[in-house]
Amino acid sequence: MSNLLSQIKEDINCVFDRDPAAQSVFEVITTYPGFHALMIHRMGHWLWGKGFRWAARFTSHIGRWLTGIEIHPGAIIGRRFFIDHGMGVVIGETAVIADDCTLYHGVTLGGTSWDKGKRHPTLHNGVVIGAGAKVLGPIDVGEGARVGSNSVVVKPVPAGATVVGIPGHIIDPNAQKTSEERDKLAKKIGFDAYGATADMTDPVAKSINHMLDHIQLMDKRFERMTELLSEAGIEYQEKPIPDLDGYEIEDGGDE
Ligand SMILES: CC(C)(COP(=O)(O)OP(=O)(O)OC[C@H]1O[C@@H](n2cnc3c(N)ncnc32)[C@H](O)[C@@H]1OP(=O)(O)O)[C@@H](O)C(=O)NCCC(=O)NCCS
């Protein structure tokens, strides 16, 4: 009993950490549909576990009437779970949600097949799923991962990753950096890399991006070699390089 009470207390307190609009415990208990849905689900899940399947489904159905949030009583939900706003959330029977996860309104943790057995996602600790996102199939969303609003995710998400878009793709800050460096280099050599992004599927743009990455790597190696030569007392002298037509190519510098 004391475990249940401490769990409910945690479920209330976590709202204050994740919703700056929350004012008081009384407000959370009386006006937060996500909290109501969770309490009703905890009841329904207990009934489900005891084998009272109809009663569990009916409890979940009442929860849906009252809150607009549909959680199958078979779904396993960890501690400090928070659904903000709530309306339109659907959580399937075999979904598993670990601790400290947050969902916004319109999220679906759904299945893509009619097979019985595991067919809904597993969210690891600390996952946040943005409003309207659909996470489909028996995939894992790794610890601390974030799914952007309105994304559709059908493949596993690594821990800590942020996924956006349809179909969901990972936003990789390093890839972003590489593409910025690429743009800089492309500008330097006069190639218009406008629109060439890390996840672009155009094979020609992809090949050019690979070449730009390679040139960038060679540039870095060359810089390191001149540094080492200079440390060894040999100064490298920059000389203009004639191109095929006999014109000299200007060094664009590092800007
Ligand atoms: C995905 C999310 C977590 C990323 O947040 P972030 O790490 O601060 O990332 P940024 O805002 O810097 O965006 C990074 C890039 O992803 C894009 N992006 C962000 N969210 C996106 C989304 N939902 N769909 C498509 N692209 C998105 C941005 O446009 C940006 O692209 P760019 O680098 O080409 O400009 C956040 O945008 C999100 O969707 N959170 C859910 C919030 C929510 O549902 N709130 C409801 C409150 S009621």
C-alpha cells in the first residue's frame, strides 16, 4: 500500500518537473487528464494481471471516455509517466514504457501487424515523444531518446537520439557539423552544394558529398603534415598551382 502511495506521489510530482504550467498538487489531481488516465490504467492493469480481462478492458474504456486517452490494460507502464494534454493518445496492448517517459497529445504507440504477441513499441527510461508522433511496431526507443512532434517512427531508435520526420530519421549534430564544413569547402572550390543534406537520397549529390568529405580529410592531413615539417625545421612555401588551362588557382583560404 505504501509503495502504491509513493508511486502516486511520484506520478504527481513528475508533472511539476515537466509542465511549467502546473501550479499545485490539487490542480494536478483535479485537472490533468494524463494523471487521471494513468490512475485508471494502474487499476485496469491490476485487474488484467488478475485475469479479470473484461473488467480491465471496461476500466480502460471508462478512462478513454473521461480523458480521450486510450491505454490498453495489458500495457506495462513504469514510474513517473506523464502524458501532457492527453487527448488522442493510444497505447497498445504489448507496449512497454519504462520510467520517466513523457508523451504529448496525439501520440500512438501502435502495432503494424495483426499477429498476437509483441507488436507494440518499448520505450526505455526517459523517452519523450512529441505531440502527434506515431511509433509503430515492436521496436525499441532507447534511453533518453526524443521523437519530434508528428514524426512516424518505424525503426528502432538508439539511446539519446532525436528522431524527426516521416519516416523518422535521426538528427545527428555531428552530421550537421560535417555538412556545414562541406558547404564551406564546396563554396571554396566553387561547387554549389545548395540543398545537399546528410540524409539526401540523390546518388549524384551523395557521391559529391563523399568527395567533399574526402577532400576535407586530405586538407586536414596536409595541414598536419606541414605542421610536422615546420616543427622539424622545414618551412613549407605556398606556390600558385597552374590549372589545366595555364591559369593559376587562387587559394580561397580558411575564411
Ligand atoms: C524533435 C525535438 C525534440 C528537437 O528539439 P531540438 O533538439 O531543440 O532540435 P531543434 O529545434 O534545434 O531542431 C533540429 C532540426 O530538426 C528539425 N525539427 C525539429 N523538430 C522537428 C519535427 N517535429 N519534425 C521535423 N523536423 C523537426 C528543425 O527544423 C531543425 O532542422 P534544421 O537543423 O534543418 O534547421 C523537438 O523539435 C520536438 O518536436 N519536441 C516535441 C515537442 C512537443 O511535442 N511539444 C508539444 C507541447 S504541447
